[in-house]
Amino acid sequence: MHVVIFDDLGSDALPMRFAAAAILMGIIIAISATALADFSKDTNISQFSGDLSSLEARASVIYQQGGARDVSDASDNTGTKEIITLTVPNGVEYVVFGAMPPQAGGLPVSASAHESNIIYYKTYQGITQTQPSKAIYAALPRLDEPIVLMPGSYELTLELVTDSCGTYVTLY
């Protein structure tokens, strides 16, 4: 035989407890989703760093092997070329080949000869990662400008070109 005591003293606070539990659960879910998104971006940046190292290694080999196309000679269609795929993830704001990060921030508009063998990128957290390269980078058609890539997927042609000022690896 069971005796049931009818005590409804705590029943009036029950809806408040459910509401508080629901609010806490919502906060926990929101924090977890934010942490998962940041973890995903960080993972993509780590993979991108490896992909960028592979691209730099290929560019360095092309640069050291020689066989550049002379851009000042319109009839010269020879030269070393290689096609490579690179994905710049959303966690990276931009990637720059062939220039140092400017002191004032933002993107560089020109490059000097002593900084053309630098690659750097800026992450969504504002962190700038810099990597030296054996290759010297420049944009076509003007070889005094760096190459800037924004987030997205690219099928890039690495080409070794030369002019009266030097030899460069271009990406287009």
C-alpha cells in the first residue's frame, strides 16, 4: 500500500525552472556552435598552410630550374609552366605573394626587389603569417606588383618569366 501525499508547494515554481533550464541550454548550444565554427576555420587555415607550402615548393623548383619566358619579347612563347589548384579558405582574409606586409596595414600596392621572395597571409583573427621563399614573385603584366588572392578556389598557372629587371614566378 502506497501513501501519496498531495503537496503542491513546489509546483508553482516549475514553469520558472523549465524556462531557466531552456535559457541555459540555449546559451550552451550557442557557445558550442561558435567554438565549432572557430575550430573549423582553424582547421581550414592549418590545411591551407600546408597547401601553401606545397605551392611554394613547386614555385621554388621552377625558379631554380630556369627556362623563363621573356615577357619583353612578344614572340617568345616558351617557358616553364605548371598548373596547380589552391583553395584560400574563408578563415584567411587574403594571401600576398611578392611583398612584405605594409606597416600601416592593408594590402601592398607595389613590391621592391628585396621583398619579392615573401609570401604572407592574414587570418580572420588578424594574425599575419609570413613565409620566405626561394622564388621571387610578381604579377603580370607589371612585374613590380605583388600577387594578391582572396578567399576562393583557384586553378593557378605558375609561370617563370623574365625581363630586363630579373626573373619571376607569376601566378594567373
